[in-house]
Amino acid sequence: MTGMFATSRAGHDKGKLYIIIEESEEYVYLTDGRLKPVDRPKKKKKKHIQIIRKVDETIQFMIEEKKPISNEMVKRAIKEYEHKLV
């Protein structure tokens, strides 16, 4: 699941697009590169997100190689994904 896009299904951020950067048994850690930067991701229960089975290749590669992900990379990936939807 890491590297995939996800939207929030519950809470004050309902409908917001994030990228999953980490996961545990019950929670996922989400970033948008702005309000929730990579160094302080949003912790959310798995049942409160809708996973989008689309992966940004650059982010996925960085996660697999254990390299740092920048907020700019996340913002770019989200912007490109949103642009493809329009």
C-alpha cells in the first residue's frame, strides 16, 4: 500500500487526497506535502481512507530504496494525479 494515493473518507479532511508513506496493522501514515508534511504525516485508521490503486513511480522507488522523500515530490505527484483526472 505504501506509495499509493488515498482519499480521506471521514473526519474534517474528508475527500482530501494523500499519499500513503507508511502503514502498520491498523493505521496508515498519510502526507500531502503541505499541511501534513513528510516529517509529520497524518495518522489515520485504514477504515477511514479510500485507497486509489494508483502508484506514483518516483515515490514508490524512493520508499523501496529507503531514500528520503521530499514534500515537493509529494506535492508534484498529487498535482499530476489531479491533473490527469480533469
